[in-house]
Amino acid sequence: MSSNDSVGLTLQKQREARRVSIEAASRSTRIALKFLLAMEQERWEYLTTEVYRVGFLRRYADFLGLDAEALVQRLLRQRQQSQSSPVPPERTVQRLSLSAQRVLGSRMRVLFLGLVAGALGIVWLLVSHPAMPLIRTSLALRQAVTPTKVGVQSNVLDSRLRGNDGPKTVFQHSYHTLEVAAKEVTWLRVVADGTRLFEGHLPPQTSRRWTSGERYLVRIGNVRGMELRVDDQPIDVTAAARGNVAEVTLPQ
């Protein structure tokens, strides 16, 4: 480094020679980033008092391994000369502004990417949660007629329609439960009421149960690894299997 270099240029060259980023220097010296930029770019007016200028310069010079006292004396001489013939440092102002914009821009990009990742994670959890098919089925059942017992048709007589000749209208409704239990890793797809209740792999020792007012369309990728029960009655689907894959409509 040349002795003719300004104080700010001396600081900048020494920092770059030691391969230290200005952000890392700010963390190590506990001097705000804007003040380090101001010192390196000869914007001493940003350090409002001589105490701050000298104190920060000593601390930064010690951190960079420079002769702090020599730099302080050079700064005082440099400022005396500049006060006698001041020159507007327009180029330095522009460099300081661009450096601050780059630092701020990088932090805003990190924040934006973090928010996007968080939003995508929430959407994925809502879509892939195993309870979602059960919620859709439950909503569909609430819109249907309230049933009585599994597998039994109940006759509901509307007393307001009774006349002298007896009941005139009979309402009938039934619903079915499907329960599956995996003995081995098994691929499974269950569709009912036009809604896909489940599709994916069930681990061993895992069971699922659904309730629907319509029949189930069930496709199994490992017949020997799955047990099925409809309305609490065991169902054997091996006769409908092709190899180890079966597709059946339940109740049959």
C-alpha cells in the first residue's frame, strides 16, 4: 500500500488483502456497516463528531492490523487540507449509495424467498394431509339423510303425510363403512361418491376407515398384503385379482 493513499483507501486495500468482507468486519468490530463504508469511501462527515471519527478509525485499524496512531494523524492532516480547498465528492457519494443498495437488496431477496417457501409449505400440508378426504366425506354425509345402523335400510315415515288411508311416502337410506388393514406395504386407491378418498402406499400395521352413502371402488396393488372389511364383515378379493392386483366395487 502506498503512503500516498488516502486513509479510506488504505483501510479498504488492507481489508481486501486480508480477504475480509465488509459485513464480517462490521460484525467483528461492532461498528455499523454504514460507518465502515463511510470511512473506506472518505465520507467522514457521516461520523458527526471528531470523537467518533478517531475512535472508530482506531478500532478499525487495530482490527485490520494497521498502525492506528499513524492513520489518525494522517486523517487529521487530510481533513485540514480538505477544509482549506474542499472538493464535492460526488463520485464517492454514488459509490456509497450503490453499496448500501446492494446490501439492502440481498437482504430483501432472502426475506422474500423465506416468505414464499413458508407459504408453499403451508399449502402442501393442507393438500397432502391424510384427514382431507375424511373431511370431504363428512361434509357430504351431512348433506345426506341421517342414517340409522350400518348396512340396514331405515324407513322414515313423515307423519305430516299420513292421512286416513295410512302412510303415503316412505324414505329409504343406507350407508356403508369400509375398513382396510395393511399387513405389508401396499398401494391402495379408494373412490366413493365421485371423490377420491385415498391414493398412496399404506405401511405395515396401518389401518384406515371410511363411511359413505355409495359404493366404494377399490384398487389394491398387493392383495395378499391387505385385509378388507365392509360393514364389519371380512371381504375376500383374491378371486377378482389379476396376479397380485385387484379392483373391486364394494359392497358386492
